[in-house]
Amino acid sequence: MRKLLLGTTAVVGAVVMASTGAMAQGADPFRAAGPAVMSHRDLEVRVGGYFRYYYSNTTLDYANTSAANMGKSDFAQEVELHFVANGKAANGLRYGVAIEVQNDGVRQATSGTNSKNSLDLDEAWGYVAGDFGQVRMGDEDPVWALMSQGQVANFASGGLDGDFYDSVAHNRPVLSQPSDAGDATKIIYMSPQFAGFDFGASFAFNTGEGPLNGCTSSNTSCDTLASTSSNTIAQRRNEINAVIRYRGSFSGVGIGATAGYFGADVVKNTSGVSADRINVGQLGLQLSAYGFLVGGQYLFGDAGYGFYTPRLKVAGDDRNFEAFNVGLSYTMGAFTVGTQYGETRSVGVQSRTVTTGGRTDKGWSIGGTYRVAPGIEYVAEYTSFKIEEAGYNFSTRAASGTTANNSVDGQVFLTGFRFAF
């Protein structure tokens, strides 16, 4: 879930949940969305969420074929409901649950089996918090997404971490945003703050989500798969993410910095070469003053074309993963405007068979937000991206071994309203 947009709807938590900083320092992990709607025993239950309505205009290479010609314009709506329950024991221990329900289950469904308004759970987790910090358990982002600094996504729908992806049917760019690593069921720890510093770590056994642990049958789509006689299955296993963060202020200038590590084993190939273990370093820095926010993030190491994807490569291939994004925003009263640019350079999809070339994903976004009244914002945003990969045909989305259709361009313009409640 993309939810790093400070004050935007793509981050549902910005309406209902308090900042990660407050969570790590032992404050109440949830900001009230309104009066409690009910009380169950010792837990106070609150409901919040958002509704968004956009007009979108999308141009994308290879969206049209001889059999069908796609229109560029459409209207779209999205809803998320957040249910949060908080309790506090006599000894000061705080505890609770957060559940997010959304109407985009079509993303997880086989084509044609679910409508676009099918409901599913985005995230669901419980927590305990106290002077020791906070522990979360359940389906949630890794700790890098929760604590990272430098991602400038507080304008429009969130820039490169925003809603433009929903308008791109296929050939989506991989821009390695902090929240891209998924909501695998995991355990998370975030420490209290000491002299401006805090730290956190998260662990997941695999990429599975939801209530079905293990497998319902023995097959290669099983969450707990450890090995198979193929190198086409490169699921993450034993995933760990660790972050240290600093936040402070000097002469009116706010400073935030993070350094992190993302690592994971992969499903082993018993009949040949296995995918590499993921080892990725993560750095972020941001400065804020006089309404301006400027920041950037840099990621590097051994991974596939998304920083959370294992790399499948042939012998002698020494290409590494590298990604960065930089951004700037300015807030004055009810207006926020901003821009963001990002690149990801990687081996790419053809890493098993092609030892030359590589993949480059580039994206640029500019937009603004106007807060019309409490709980309603008007947004406008333009995003442009380009993907290039030698030996890969984006028209057929398959290896080609030729120079035909080795790149794809896309542009998305969004404008509309977001209502938070």
C-alpha cells in the first residue's frame, strides 16, 4: 500500500493514524478520526477512511492493438475504511488493532472473476506499546516504509508513490518507492526516541498475507515453498528489514535521515543455479524550513528490478541494483505544490538469459493540492515515465532477443477530489 503521502489520501493512515515518529516514541499509535462509535469491553473503536474521485487521462505505448483501441479518459473512485481499536491497561501498556478495508480486490483477482468494487483487506495488524517502544504483528509494510525519510510525497496524490499507477493497465514502471515491498505478514519493532535517534526492525518468513499459513496443497505457489526444481520461482524467504533514523531541528531547519538494510533469502532451485540473496542498502535525507520540504533517497545492492525482488542471473553477470528519487515541495496556507523525479537501474526481466544491457525505469511527477475545507482536498497531478530494457519486447511483454519495442512511454494526468473522514 502506498501510504507515505503526508496529508494525502493515498496514505490512508495520514487521516486516522499518527506519524510513525509518535508511534515509536510511545504516544498513542492512532490519531482519533472522530468520536468513538462503540466500546467493546476495554477497547475504544473508531472508524475513519477516505473516498477519492478522479478524472484521468492516460497515454501508454502498446495499449492499442489491431483488435482493440483504448480510450484515454475515464472517471474512477476508490474507497478505504479504517477500523481502529485502542486500549490502555492499568500498568500503562497500550494495545490495539488496525484494519483497512478497500474496494480494489480486482487487483488480486483472476481477470473477470471479481468486479472492480470487490472488497479486500489491505492491511490488518495488532500492536502493543509502552516505554519499550512498539511491536506490531500482522499484515503491514516493512519498517523501512514506516520510518524512512527523504520521500517527498506530500503533494497531489503522492507523486511517484501516488495514484497514477491505477491508470496504467500494464508495463508499469518499477520506481522502488519505500512502500513497494508489500504487506507480508510480519512482526515489527520500533524503539523509543533517544536524543533524536530511534531504530526499528521487521521480519517475515515469506511474502504471504492473510489467514492461511503454510499451504492448502503442495504446489509451487505455496507461501512456505523452500525449494523447487526451477529457477523461475524466486519468492522471498526470511525477509529482514532494519532501520536507524535521526530527526531534529537546528536554527529552524528540520532534519530527517535514515539508513537501512533490506535482506532476504530466496526459494532454492534444486536443478541448477538459484536466484541471488537480496542485500540492499537504503539511505534517505530530508530538510524542511519556511514551508519547503526537500529530500532524496538512494538504494543500492544485489536485487532484481524491484528492490524487493530476487535477482536471477547467469554466470559472469555482475550488474547490480541501484535506485534513487529526489523531490521538492512548498506549502503555503491551504496550497501545497511539489515535484519528484526517480530512476531504477537493474538487470531487468531478462536476467536469466541476457548478460548485456539492463533495464532503466524513469519517472517524473508534478502536482498540487488545495485544501478546500477540513476533510476535502482538490488535487491535480501529471506523471510521465519511460522504461527501457534491451532484449525485451514491451509490446508482447516477452523476451525477443531483438531491438524491437525495447522501450515504453507513459503519461498520466489526474485531477479530482479526496474526502477524508
